[in-house]
Amino acid sequence: EHAILLLPGMLGSGKTDFAPQLQSLNKKRFTLVAWDPRGYGYSRPPDRDFPRDFFERDAKDAVDLMKALQFKQVSLLGWSDGGITALIAAAKYPSYIRKMVIWGANAYVTEEDSRIYQGIRDVSKWSEKARKPLEALYGYDYLAKTCEDWVDGISQFKQLPEGNICRHLLPLVQCPTLIVHGEKDPLVPRFHADFLLQHVKGSRLHLMPEGKHNLHLRFADEFNRLVEDFLQ
């Protein structure tokens, strides 16, 4: 009955981003679906592009997918870009989204964020651990080009009033929402989690003191327990 859609981050795929969740989350209680957004993972062709509405497009694709699979309602687990997509889906399809867990997500882009994004533009400077699985999935050239395109794509929001990605939609979210934040996340500063907590009605924030951006991989057991308890 209880379907969960897992939404990956930038350049991610269901397989590369959620192995410990697909393996260990309770299959008796939940039906798990991990998707590859268009242009990512095995949802190619087409190549990934980043028009101004790419997050809205992903949110519609995600909901359309789950409806095509004939789920009457779904819960969302959204990481990073997938967290932004989940927020938009929950705001735009409130009766369809049952519950939501997001981590490493932000509703707007600041100067500080822009500097962080420029720091990851060149994939040759990434750690081997971060680069290798994505290089295996895409080949180096597609990975490098798409990462640069992503930095340009997310930087578009900096030009909008208040760097807005989806802050205007947050008051429309109606489902119970758990925000998880790693206090050592080098990519998404803490103020983003606090902003979401303040603007998503009835949401809760759980901090992981040692968590970084990929806290669901590094602390998979703790994260999975947290998710299962929340989604019950």
C-alpha cells in the first residue's frame, strides 16, 4: 500500500544514490521506487538540460511516473536536487503526496551557494570516491559536461528575486515533512534547513552532527530507521 519514491540528486540515479535504502528499507511495509530523472542514469536519451523550469519538469515527471504505476498516493524521499523536486511536487500535488523526507535541499540560492557550486564545476577536482560511480555510469565526458551545465542551470536562480527556486511554494506543502540535515554538509549550509523548517507548515528538523551531504549513505542504518519511524 505505502509507496515511496526516491528522488536522486544532481547527476544521480536511483542505483548510485540509494543502494542502502533499496537494500534495507522494510519491503513488507513499503513499495520502493527509485527513478532516474530525464537525462540522468538510464533515462537517456535525451541528454540532460537545464531550462529555467527543470525542477518543475522533474516534479511533474515524478508524479506522472507514480500515477502511471497506478499508486493512489505516494511518499517522497528527496536528496539534494531531489529534495527540491520533492518540495515542488508536494506543493503542486498536495492530495497525492502522503509524507515527505528531504535532506540536503534548498529553496533559494545565495552568494555563498554560488561560490560552493563554482567549487564543484570541474569534476576532475572531485574526490575519486565521489567521481568514480558517476564516471562508470556516464563516461567522463558526459559527466564533466553535464556537471558544468548543472552549475549554470542552478545559477540561473541567483538572477531571480531572493534567489528563488521554490520558496514561494513552501506554504502550499500540506504533507507531514521531515527535514534531515548533516551539520557537516559542505554543499548546503544549515540556514537552508532552518528556512525550510520555518516555512513548511508542521515540519520537523532532525540534525545529524557528523552527517555530511551524503548522510543517507554514510549513516545508512540510522537514516533508514529515522525514515521508517517517520513514515509509519
